[in-house]
Amino acid sequence: MFKPIRFLIPILSSVLVFAGPAHAETLQDSAKNSLADLKSQSKQMQEVKQKVSKLTPYVSMHRLRAENDVTETVNINTANAMELAKKLKGVGSTRAQAIIELRERLGGFSDIEQLLEVRGLGVRTLNANRERIVL
């Protein structure tokens, strides 16, 4: 991996002899230090790659879960309580039943903002579910 750099050290040393022995030694030491730094960085990169490879399944799982969450929509004018509780974040069976009762009282939802009338369903819950809600 570092063979090209090792190959350059003797060449640089011989070229830099023309600049004087003191400069050549300094530059050779600098090149050796750079090589040591590169080796250290390479080892650190390998460690990072190993850690990343261990995390990859978890990242993929969360990415898949996020994709599924966004694609699952629910029509709040036709869904039953079980569908609402399953597909809406922060909505359990009790709140889902309250949504159905409000829907029946209103004769159906004309705007998703009407969900804010459900006791315990706030702006955060509504915002977390906007992409899932269909009228």
C-alpha cells in the first residue's frame, strides 16, 4: 500500500543531496514522519471501516423502517380504530376511537387540522403524521 512512497524516499534523498546534507537529512526525516503518519491514519481508517460494517445492518433496518413509515397512509374518513392506531404515530386505541367519534360528529373530516379537536392529540402528533394522513 505504501510501496510508492517508500520508493520515493531514496530518490528524494539523492535529489536533495544537491541542496546540502543538512537539508537532505531534514527532508528525509520529514518524509519518514509523513510515512508513519499515513500508516497510522490507514490503521485508524481500517478500524472505522470495521465499526461501520458492524453498524450497517442497523442503519439499513432504520432506513427501511423509515421508508415504510412514510409510504403507509391512512384515510381518516374511512379507517377504523385499529387502522388509525396502527398507522398513526402517537395514536393508540383510545385516541383512535376519539378520532372516529369526532369524525361521526362532524360528518367526516374536511381538513386534517380538525384532528386538533381530539383531546390529547396535539400539534406535535399531527405534524408527525401529516404525510400519513389522507382525506
